[in-house]
Amino acid sequence: MLSRRLRNSWLSPRQNKMNNHPLTDRSSEIRLFILLAVVLTLLLIVSFIFGLKVKREDISVPSKVASELFPTVIIRAKAVYIYDIRTKTVLFAKNENTRLPLASLAKVMSALVAEDLSPLYSTITVSEEALQAEGDSGFYKDEKWSLKDILDFSLITSSNDGMRAVALSLGALSKAEISPKEIINDFVGEINRKAGVLGLKNTYFWNETGLDESDVKGGAYGTARDISLLLEYILTHHPALLAATKEATTRFQSLDNRLHMATNTNDLIAEIPGLLISKTGFTDIAGGNLTIVFDPELGRPIIISILGSTEEGRFEDVRILIAAVMEYISNPAAARQAK
């Protein structure tokens, strides 16, 4: 005990102070750790915010804010998305991220995948299995078409048997001795993979036509915003793919020299200024869907996508939305003041 006291007495005043307060170093370490943690957290927050700004490719805004810049509209559709491609601005949005049945809007993705899988000059045969799809588009058993023509015909008329023929001809190309159901499943798998590649996170397909799978299950599901993203991609990278859908009527001749007349399922074709793309969709579960791309000014394509209206109401909805777009473009300041 005495030797310890002597030893302590030989230590400097600073050493004695440190020995008398063993918690000093521990407290300093804790304060340093907290400081480093705060700095790291701030750096992560700044990095996250900057990353969002870099990653975001448009200036999409929440539905409420977008609507405040747009003329007042009353429509039946459950979901709406209006997008100005040139300015990358959302003009109007309502439930744009709500997943709803797509009905025949699914055929747009089917056509895109078909073009990925095979050249447009390749031959598609309308098999007996294809003719069993709902609806009769006037095809003949074993009739042969070029891929481009049967895609155009199927998109204009919303033909289920035409798109089924495409899927049966192009699905599972690398496999042999498989059933028609397996071929269709392979093609639908390619559709869903493509949706993933394009970043359509809320879109999923059960079949290639969009026909209801049952009384309670649709054939494909997606959002108004996802459909807009899909059309923007096609317009940018595959502009010819949907070009035929702006025509009211078109005559086709199969490779067997059979003539077919295609009438567009969109009743508004003649009314839409600068129409570039048009696709309808309707099933009992989905109700009425309609998406268009039109160019009211030179080089200013606008996308309108609506989901969940009625069979006839979808056309009136789009008519109202086109008028609102024209009003906004002609005098955006007045449109804002009217709110």
C-alpha cells in the first residue's frame, strides 16, 4: 500500500489527473463516435438526394400539383396520365400509379416483343389453335402473313386471334416438341422480361392479348404511367411499330393473296389533331381503356393514357382531355388562372 502511494506521488500532476478520472478517455471516444456518425449520416442524405435528381429523367410531379397547372376536367376513367414528351412534363395525373387491368393495351407490348424476336418480314401462320382465341377477325386456317402486316392488322382491329398467331409462331423458337400452351407461356415470359427491362415496375402480363383470364382476373395489369413510359419508348426507339394505328381503315393482303379490311377500334381517329399512335382496350373486368399519342404542335408529342373508364366513356374522356391539352398549350397562363 505504501509503495503504491509513493509511486503515485512520483507521477506528474497531469498523469495523476488522468488516473483519477478513468472515464475521461471513454467520454471522448463516445463524443468522437457520435460526431462521425452524424457526419456520415449527413453525407448519405446528401448523396441520396443528389442520386434521385440524377436518376430522375422527367419532372414528374404528384397528381395534385400536376392538376393545379391544368384545366379542370371531369372524366369517368379511374386513372389518367398526360405527358408532354418534348418538355418532359406531366400535364395531368390521376391515380397514375394504380395498377388496373390493361385489356387489349397489352397487345402493344406483345407487338414490341414480337419485333424483338423476329424480323418484320418473317412469316406468321394462322394455325387452328390461333383461331380458337376469342373473336373472329376473318382469318383463314393456315393463312400466312408477314409479321409486320399481321401486327399492324392486330393492333388496328385489336385482333385476339391475330396476336395469338404471332405468339404461337414466335414463342419457344429454340425448343421442340412442346404444346401450344407452353409456347404461349414462353412468349408471355418474354413480354414480362421486356417489361422489367423497360422499368415498368407495376406492369405484369398473364397472356399476350389482354383478354380476361376469368370472371375476376384480367389478362394483364399495369398503370397509366407505365403505359405512357412504354409508348414514349416505342416512339423513340421503334417509331414505325405503331404507325399504322393512326389510320381509320387499312387494306391488307396476306401472303396467300387474301384481302382483309381493317377498321380501327378507336372512334376518335378523325378528330384527333396530329395523331401518331392509338390503341383501345375493353373487357368486362378492365372496362374501357384508351391510349393515344398526338402532336398538336410540330414536334411536341403528347401522351394521354386512361384506364378504367367505360366502353363508350373512354372516347368521351379522351375527347375532353384533348380539349384541355389544347387549351393549356394555347394559353397556359390562362389555364392556371382558371384554376
